[in-house]
Amino acid sequence: MNNTLDQQSPAVYSVDTEHGGLRISIVFIFVVAWAVVFAVLNSLLTSEGLNIIAMIVSFAITAVLTQQIERNLKRRWPSGRTVQVENDHIRMMKKDKVEQEINTSQQVNVLLWRFKISRRARVPKGWFMVACALEQDDIYIPIYTFMSPADFEALDASYHFPLLQSKKELEREGRENMRLAGEQRRLHTAEQIRWMDGAEMSAEDFKQFIRRLQERFPQWMPSVI
């Protein structure tokens, strides 16, 4: 009974914990903190010419310090964006403003895909971007997360989250398999929208989000995880 009530109650997911303002602030904090720590160490560790030891030690100290500051900022400085799941609608919110809204009593198209990160940035190279976009009358709510290969393999969901093909692969597929090419084009459209307006969740929240949709809206949400 408690599980049923929990699934019927509204669910609110905070998204974009590493928002733009936070990332810019972390870079600024790192530069300022490194300059201060280096100045202090440079005065304590005497050296002729460029003080390499002071540079290396100050970099290590600043990296650890910045990580701690970033963790605290993530808890105290939310992006203001949320995804809300209720019985009759799913909304993407920016504070009190509705950015996108889908009526759950009507047909919802579910688009699922993934691609491998090819360059190391804030996400390790080789990890997967895993996405779920809900589409209704050209309105999209794209949700995504990042997972390590091991975590994604543990989901046993590779069949449901097809790899997004490159444009070159898509052109070749169009000549060989029109149906699959059409599916890939829809995924590319959803990916473009995700890139611009997608909502990033933690991997755990993403899995909970998918499972909640499966349990609450089986009429249009396939069972994928």
C-alpha cells in the first residue's frame, strides 16, 4: 500500500546541479585560490628563479580545496530547474515558470538513446550519455545523465537505448534501412533539443525517473530498466 501511494504522489527532481553559474564560479575560485596559496608557499619555500615546488604543491592544495568548495556549492546553489512528475502532467520548471509541459493522459512518444563520450571534459572519456526524451505535439522534455560503461551494462538496457549514429553512418543507413534511418533522424532531432535545453540528472535520479514513468504510465512508457 505504501509503495502504491508513493508512486501516485508527485515527484520532483532537481536537475543541472553543475549549472553554468557554478562552473564559472569554480574556475574563478580555483584561479584565485591557486594564486593565494602559491604566493604563501613561494614566500616560505625559498628557491632561485621559478619556484617549481611551490607551484606543484599549491596546485595540489588548491585542487583539493576547490573540490570541497564545489561539493558545498552544489548543495547550497541549485540551478532552479526541476522536473515534476504528477498524475496528469510532467513539467520542466525554472523556479516558478513552466518551461515545458506534457499531458500524461494523452499519447506521449518516448525517445531513448545514448552515445559514448569521445573526449575527456568534466565527464570521463568512454562514459555514456544516456537520454530519455518525452515528446508530445512537438513539445520535448529531454532528460539525460552520464554513466560509466560498467554502470550502463548493469542496467542491461543497451537494446532500449540505441547508439546515436554519426551523420555519415546515418546517410549510409538511409540507403540500406529506411526504417532505422527514420528512427535515427528522430533521435538526432531529440539530441539537438537535449543539447540546447536538456535537463541533467544524477544517474540514480535518472533511473528512479525512468522506473516511475514505467510504473505510473505503462500505457505509453515501455519497460526498459
